[in-house]
Amino acid sequence: MNKKTLKDFDFAGKRVLVRVDFNVPLEGGEVTDNTRIEAALPTIKYLIREEAKVILMSHLGRPGGQVVEELRMDPVGEELANLLGQEVLKADDCIGSEVAEAVSRLDKGGVLLLENTRFHPGEKENDPEFAKELAQNADIFISDAFGAVHRAHASTVGVTEYLPAGAGFLIQRELNSLGKAVENPEKPYAAIIGGAKVSDKMSVIKNILPRCDYLLVGGGIANTFLLAQGYEVGESLVEEDMVDLAREIMSEAESQGKEVVLPIDVVVAEKLEAGSPHKSVPIDEVPADWQIVDSGGPKSIEKYKEILSKCKTITWNGPVGVFEIDEFAKGTMAIAKTLAASEGYTVVGGGESAAAVKKAGVEKEVSHVSTGGGASLQFFEGKPLPGVEALDNLEE
């Protein structure tokens, strides 16, 4: 990564504006999952040790450019204070005179959390004046919100026009980990692509196909590929306008010597709901009035395990079934546990895949679980990330 990082700045006594991703779930005014807050701690603690005056900003939820009381950052500030073991000041806005006054009161090593940036329409619009107001109380900008760098917003891109800008430890780790897997994978390399729609993942498939040895396709995406092979998929979710493209992908893979791995048996159900009658069937025996809910029939799971066990790099983006319902989660859980047991380098990207490894209880056993769903997807697509591109380049 040819961008400035924390090690390229002198922070002592400086006001450092840090974009973090504190978009965490709240319930009853409390944080129910602090994973994203914990992910930012290395950068925050480093700045505290360096005697910076730390000013944190983040969005939370989708308030639509107006103040929504339930989406204030106060519970986040309380959780952060507990994790840091020190006081975290909280401002009731992210711009204006109150923020300027709060920053002026900050001691070296002190931490101030600004209010939800999305309370202002200028955030998502990347309004230059709003970005300038965000930047005016700081000397340096550090971006550490990997979950937001695929958005060209005022707090991710706009502020870099007014401040020296570098990357925090989380963004460094994310880019290094994803890059190791996608840009320079140790072979054999298997890419697992799941989720509902081929159209959502076509850019990922096209970018990764030339790099991988095996392309494991599951979930609703596999239904469209199975249809392209002439199988009947009953009432399953498919994209008929993507069938020809699926055929092209399989033909291209064959010409490149790649193996597209599709399920050989699947779990089908009468309805997409818990408790619905369901069973495993070979892919050529899907009942006309049932739907495929899991690409992980017992024979498919064994096939996945056999292939993945010999791979030195594995990336996973998208579940292979409706894993939120336990009866339809066997394939997704099996893949999560297979990645955890792998001796290779394993990377999980995408919010649903991250949730799946957490549900399987193996998130600590995977080499890297990305904190950015949309950002990791964009990385897998080979597209630039605006919030990274905007940071200062290292001098050559």
C-alpha cells in the first residue's frame, strides 16, 4: 500500500481527526455487538500513547440527513470508555462551535467522540463545505473505517482535501490481508462465492476467476448456474436473465483450466421458513413445487471438504444457504468449520459470511474476517476504494 500510515506522522500534541466505523447494533440504548469498536482500538490506543488529542467521528444507522434520537452516539461512547478504561468526551454535534470548544478542552491523550455524521445531509453528499467544517478543528486526518472506505462521503474522502491524511492500523491490516489472498494467492486457491443473486457477484466472479483454481458456487447463485446446466430447480430463487452469463462463466473457466464446483445434492423445502418440511435430494430430483434452501447436501459437503482441504488459499464471500434458519444452515456451517480447520490462508469477506463464521463459533480460527462488507466486496471486484485512494501517497 503506497499510502501514508500512522508511522509517517508526529502526533504529539496534535489534534487528530479519526474516521472510525462505529456503525454498531443498538438495543435498548446499549451496544449489542462491539466488534467494530474493538477493531478500532489499536489505532486509538496508539494515538493516546503518542499524546495526540483524539477526535473520533462515525456514522450510525441511516438517519437520512436529520437528527434521530435513537441513533445518537452516546451508547457507543460509553462502550468505548469501558474498553479503553478512560473517559471519552461526547459532543452533541460533529461540526460547529460546541465541537470547537470541546476540542479546545482536550488534553494530550484525551478522546472526544463526535455525534453521528449522517445527521447532516452533507455527509453522504460529500459536500465540500461540510467536509471543511469537519476538518477545521484538526491538524491531521486518519482513516480507520474500512467498512466505509467504499463510500465517497465527506468524512471518508472530503476531509482529505483540507488535512494531511493517512491510514490507521485496521485499514492497513484489511488491505494487506485481502491483498495477500486475492492479488497474490498461494496456490491452489479456492474462491467460494455464495449469496442470493448472480448479478450481485458477477464482478467478483470475473475478477477472481483468472486468479483461482477452484470456483465454488453456492446459495441462490448456484441455482442460476444449475439452471444453465439444464437442471430443474423447482420454485428456487433464480435469475433467468443471468443464465447465459452463467454459461459463459463456465465456458470461460473450462478454457482457462479452472474448475467450477456446483452442488451435487441440495436441501429443498416446501417453504422458506423455519419448521417447513425439508429434505436432501440429488440435484436432478428437485421437486417442482419445492425450493432449494441450502447448497450443502451431504455429498456436496464432502465434495467441498475434499477440495478445500488441498487449498493453500481460500476466500469466501456469501453464504451457500439460508443459514439464518438452522435447518438450512448445514452447508454454510460446514464451510465455516472447514475454513477454520484449514492449514491454508483463509479470508472471509462480506457481512453475511462474517455473521456465518460467528454463528459457527470459529471467527478466531479463520486467518482474516473482514470488518467491511461492501468494502471487501468492492476489493474482491478489483475496484478502487475511494476512501483509500484519497489518502496521501508516500513520497517515492
